[in-house]
Amino acid sequence: MLNPSKVMESISVKLNQNLIPDQIQRLEQQIEFMIEIDKLKQISRKTILTDRSREENSAEHSWHIAMAVFLFSEYAQDQGIDWYRVIKMLLVHDLVEIDAGDTYCYDRQGRQYQARREEKAAKRIFEILPPDQSRSFRALWDEFENRETPESRYANALDRFQPFLQNYVTEGQVWRENNITRRQVMERMQTVFDGAPLLWNLVKLFIDDAVQEKYLAG
Amino acid sequence: MLNPSKVMESISVKLNQNLIPDQIQRLEQQIEFMIEIDKLKQISRKTILTDRSREENSAEHSWHIAMAVFLFSEYAQDQGIDWYRVIKMLLVHDLVEIDAGDTYCYDRQGRQYQARREEKAAKRIFEILPPDQSRSFRALWDEFENRETPESRYANALDRFQPFLQNYVTEGQVWRENNITRRQVMERMQTVFDGAPLLWNLVKLFIDDAVQEKYLAG
């Protein structure tokens, strides 16, 4: 296993010989962050790939929904939003799972302590960054979690829509394994209604079909 | 294995009953695209994860460099660029690998036919989209490939920097396996100099160290 702080120590010594001092710490912290977040590629989610070969990981999920920002932009509730900030929010929003793991959205027990675990993770991970970036990444994460701005409502809609679509397309394999009901999914998908009402039409249709096909318990 | 066109056929029938006709085809195409690109999560690259457990895939790579856009933005050669377009370019740039596969950057034979394979892939994949989006996604891909705008130069710099960093941090495991030389890496990293000259300082330093540590052939 790699020890990022050991790598950074050796980088630091070499940087000291070549850069002006006040750039050094800043760059070190950014490189350490870049290495640290590689771990997100190892965090498994409950959602499976459309070919059903394996679970997807959080980095893949974040990539997919970031792409969805401009693929589905016309369906966002508010059309005058800062799309760049939406994407940044989506790329950053799952980083806390490096420490806190992915919590299955229908796992009541797991979700009880999720906020506390993620808060602790956010503190550790964002503090790797230089102070100004630490604040701006943390602000993106908070904005996403609080769902109070139009940008965060659209971001949250996509964060729910992508795994929903993959569940539907894989004939509800994960829903069936976990005895998920129509009611649970309807409740969770309200977020799509808030941020992207036209996509919500599609979601309703898929939910009806999923119940009929027995992908979901009625 | 999932058959996306069969899924879309069934979706189509259901949509027809619920949406106005001119929205239907457009939404169908967008959903089909969203499902199609899931395949990028199965395209392996030569770069390994920092914990050396496996190769990374192209979706993970795209996520990592999209994040790098705002992590390293202060090092971009041109500070007045459209950062949102840089991110879109990076999220889209590897989609052609769904058909064309990842070509190792030091594989001369493979690279000979790479352009033709990728051109064919771009045609098929972007044409899944509604015409206006098909054009805009294709334009992003072309812009990235041509490296003529400041946005694309910064995007290309990050596309080279991230795997370079992972190679360095894993003690050049993949470089060593493929007998890669200092000269090859220096040549490939010129792109970092063009798009993010301050990061290039770091790259040079790491290359010197990589040679000294025998991660790279001198």
C-alpha cells in the first residue's frame, strides 16, 4: 500500500530545491489531495453497471452524473443557473465516502449515523487542501447537501436519476435483492421532481412499469 | 448482457402514451446515450491505481481530470478561459474508447490506426444524441483533439498530468514493465508545458527523480 504522506515528504524535499518557498506548501497540498482522492475509485456502491458485471464505484458514478449536467440541462427547473458550479458540486459531493463509505439509500440503520461519519470525513479530506480551496470545496459539499439553491437542486436530481435509471435498466436486480417498494422509490425520487420536473415524468413512468414487471414491490 | 436498443424500444412505447410527440424522440436519444456511455466504466487503461490493486478505467480517469480542472486552475497558462467548457471536454474526450479501446500512449503500432478507429467511434457514439447535442459533443471532442484553443491546451495538460502522477507515485511500475525511457516521457509531457507551465516544473522534477530511482530508463 502506498503511503501518501511519505511520498509527499520526498516530493517536498525535492521541491524545496527548485521552487520559491510560498508556492511549495500550496502545491504539495494540492498534489496530496489529487493522490488522496484516487481512493474514491475503490468505494463500491449498491448500483450495478448496466451489463450487471459488478457494482459501480463512486468515482464512476460522479463522472456519469457530471456528464448528465449538460446532457439533460434543458430539463433543469431553473435555466439561468451556474452549470459549472453544478458540475463541481457533483464531482466533489461523494469524496466523503473515502472515509465514510457509501450508505445504501434505503438502509435506515446505516443512515442514522451517516451524517456524523460524513461530517468527520469532510473535515479530514478537505483540510488536505490549501485554506482557500479547503473552504471552497467544503462550500460546494455543503451546498449540495443543503439543497437550497437551484444549482444544488438540479445536482441532487441527477444524483438520484442516474442510479434509478441503472436500476430500471437492469430489471431492478438490486431493488429485488433488497425488497425495495414503489413507495420507497417514489419518496426518494421527489428530489428529481424538485430539480428537473420533466425528468420526473419519465421516472413516474418507469416506476409504474417497474412495479408491473415486478422489479419493484407494489 | 443488456441490449440498449431493446430497452429503448420498450421505453419508447411507454413514452408515447404519456408525452407530447416531439419530446419523445429527443428524450429517448438522451436516455439511450446515458445508458450507452455506462460502457466507459469497462474500458481499462494502462495506468494503475495508486494502491496498485488494478488498472484504472476511462470513466475514473475522466472523473479525476475533471476534478483537476478546478484543483489546479491557478496553473493554467491562460486564466481567462471558459472552465465549464474545459470540464465538458474532459468528461467527453474518452467516450470514443467505448469502441476504440484505450491505446497505450507509447504503443507505436497501436497509435498508427488509433485516429481512424476513434473517428469511427465518434461518429457512432455521438450520433446517438439529438442532432444539436450530437454536434456540440462532437465539437468538444474535436476541440480537445486539435489542441488549438487555450481551453483545450489546459485540458490536454491535465489529461497527461494525472496518469503521469499516478505512474510516479506507484514507483513507475507500468513504465518499468514497458521499458519506458526518460526521453519518451519528456516528449509526451511537453503538452503540460503548453497548457500549465507551472505544473511542468513539477513534472521535470519528478522525471529526474524517476530516472534516479530507476522508475524510468535514463
